[in-house]
Amino acid sequence: MTNVVLPAELNRGLFPHFYVVDETSRYQIEAFMASGQVQVVRVIPVPLKGHQILECTFTN
């Protein structure tokens, strides 16, 4: 797999607007959302059970 961004690399300077494949069985972006660093702009449903795409930005 290529072009995977690790949590330590995720920052406003490099990725001011980004998308996350959100899986119900894996917690990947939730800590950023809970801390108020990231906000979800839009939830995009996909036809795969337990998955959705989150359109996200960093908060100001």
C-alpha cells in the first residue's frame, strides 16, 4: 500500500483538507476529532458495511 499517512505525519501544513476511510472496527481519526484538532466536513457513505469516507479539515 502506498500513500498512507501515519498519525505523526498528519498536520495542517501538509494536509489542510483530507479524506479518511473510516472503519467501525478501527479507530484511526477519532483521537484527533475528540481533541478538537479535526472536524468532519461531510460523511460520504460507501456500499461496504461498516465503512464510510470522512471529509475532514483541521480546526482553526
